[in-house]
Amino acid sequence: MYTSFNRLSDDLKSGKITAIDVVKHYLKEIEKKKHLNAFLEVFTDDALAQAAVIDKKINEGSAGKLAGMVIGIKDNICYKGHKVSGASKILEGFESLYHATVVDRLLKEDAIIIGRLNCDEFAMGGSNENSAYGNALNPIQEDKVPGGSSGGSAVAVTAGLCIATLGSDTGGSIRQPASFCGNVGLKPTYGRVSRWGLLAYASSFDQIGPFANSVEDIALLMEVIAGKDDKDNTASHQAIEQYTQFDTTKKYKIGVPKDLLSGEGIDKEVFSFYTSFIDDLKSKGHEVEEFSFPYFDYMVPTYYILTTAEASSNLARYDGAHYGYRSPNATDIESTYVLSRSEGFGEEVKRRIMLGTYVLSAGYYDAYYSKAQKVRRVLKEKTEEVLQKVDFILTPTTPTTAFKIGENISDPVSMYLQDIFTVYANLVGCPAISLPLGNHSNGLPFGMQIMGKHFAEKEILSFSKSLDNAS
């Protein structure tokens, strides 16, 4: 079947295939591979009805630019009249009353939304093992995790269950699963894509972005979902560029952090590929410049202090009183709050809420939260200095390939350190992409991460496309 949208679009327009045929194919694949647990719910009737309307539009010549593109959405993105749970028991049975802005924009361009995808609960996790509905499996080696939190979104693309998906990225939740599952994942600049209708984890970090098998599909989706939104005052008014117009001939200056060149903490084969990839870029005429950035050790602690603080505030609304899960054992207001939250949230979410409440509490606010905000500002300023001298910063996406299911679940620190390279872009708000360029001797893929200046998506996508052509 089709791994990218270009050929499918041509075949739909020529009448070689119909949108209904495409949806039926994916419904069969989803059923055949349901053991991967990528989808929490499949919108069978809706998708077929959408496809019928789109076939009519194609015949009339009035179809949108995504006509026939079958897409899955992460289970923290609202779709009116459909359930959304954040893969949490606390939102069991809750149905969205409105479309997220990204969903609205996809539907207006005639994309077909086929279902909602598994993820770590409230997007908190790096393995998809924190879902209340069981973990998704890595389709390349099923005893391995697919990465998280947008694990189901990555699995669905790699396993051929749809053409593209949307995920959200707070500290690597698009790029890390893309690396583990061997597809392309983009975290846009903070504010490039509206967050309206995204269940909030950490509001100053969260960003919605696409997964696909090709850079072209990522670029096309960005042209549709990016842009200002009056419902989200953090969404940028900056004009959307023509991301699908690639300049693959330009030579760039690539920044490489000296501090990574020791290879410490990075899998030997991932590190070896990284250094040979740097040499390859030089041979293709790109300039590579090493720079000192001795702040990597501060990134993960800073990230977890700030995001858990924001999570503690954002998740206060799930209290058993308004909607979602309410404990049957509650007898009064206090026990409603305590029992509903204790029973409704999973262990990792409770851990992060407690950590966030702690760092915001009297006596600890200045020692932790206030200090972390200052570190974030330093990171942002130092990164802007670096990006004045180079076009992109290159790192591996992840220090290792996908690990075994259960391997790190009892060790939160090991799990958090998987985010060492990805949290960087979220802390400073920059766009970053993971490209599936590496293959390990263990049979698993791994990605290289390219991070650029704020709103440099067009340059990142053009550079990514040139690497895609070369591979």
C-alpha cells in the first residue's frame, strides 16, 4: 500500500483507487495488527462516511489538499463527538464537545481521521508503558517499547495503519518514538501550531506535530495545521511558509556540541554513526562547527522541575466533581477528590503531580522552581547565541535504540535520561526533527535530530529533504 501521500493523491485523482478503498485497506490492517495496541478506538463508520464525501468532492474537482489522507490522532487531541481520554482512567467515557484547531484544519482539507492513538497517560512518559489501556508494541521488534509519549502515533505510521499521525511533544514525545520506530517526527517551534483542544500537560512546553514516512508529508501537514489561532493566545501570527517548496541544494553550517563528542552515555553504534554522519555532511559541502555547550547535565533536571510544576496546576481540574471518573467509594467532597484522583490517575502521573506540587510549595519554590526558570532563560540565551553562528544543531535523537518493555519502568531516572537530547528543543522553544537515518546491528532504527532557529521549519525541512534524497 501507499507509504506516502504523493502517489496516493495522484491515484485518487486519476480514479485508479477511491478514498473508500483506502479506508477499507487501513481498517483491515488495523484489525490484523490490533495486538500492537496502537489504536484505543477506531472511527470505522465516521471514516467510511468521510471517505464517501471525499470521493464525491474528488470527482467534482472540489477536494482539499489532504483529500484521502488517512490520519490517526493521539488520544490527547479533541475531536468533537468522539472520546478523548489522554489514555487515562480519570477521563474514561468523556466525549469532546469541540474540535481541536488542528482537527478542524485537517477536516477542512478533507483528511480522514481514522481513530485515536495510544499514548502515555496525559503524555507523561517515554515508553508508552504508562497508558491505562496497556502499552503499544514496537512493530519492528514487538518485545521493545515504541517510545513515548506518542507511542501509538509512531507505531501506526511504521506498521502501515494510516499514512500519517499527529502527536504532541513536551520533551521529545514525537521525536523519541519516531527514532525508536524509524519514521520522521517533527516538533514545531513553540506557538507555530495551535494548542487549542490539546489536553494540557505543561503549557509552556507542549506542541502538536506530525509523524509520517516522508519529509514531504510532514511539510504538507505543516502547511495545513500551522498558523495563528484566535482561540490560543500563544499561537504565533507569523506567516506560514510554503514548507513543501524544498531547496535541497543549499549548503548549511551545522553546529555540533563538543560536549557530546566524548560519546559518554551514548550507545557505541549510535555514537559511531553520529560521528561518521558529521564527516559525511562535510564531504557533501556543508560546514561543521564544534561549539562548547556545557549545559546538557542541567537540561533534564530543569525540564522535570518546570514540567511537573505545570502539570500539577493543569491536572488539578480532574477532580471527580466535574466530569470523567468519580470514585464509587466517595462519601463527601473531600473523599470525592482524594479517591477519584488516587484511583483515576496512574503511578507516573501521580509521581509528577506530587513532584510538581513539592517544587511549587512554600520553602521550595525559590530553591527549585525559580532557579529552574533562571536556568531555562540561560539555556535560551546561550542557544540563540549559537544559532546566530550556525544554521542547525545536530545531535542523536536518543542515546540508545528502543529498550525492552519493562526494562526501565521501575527506574524513573533511567527513563528520564532517555530525554537528554530531546528536552533541549522544548526548553528553548526551537523546532526540531528526528530523521530515521541510522540502523543498529540489533535490527532497530535510530534517528538523528536537527534543531534550528525559531520558525526555521522551512530550512529544517529542506535540509531534511536533501538528506532523505541522499540516503
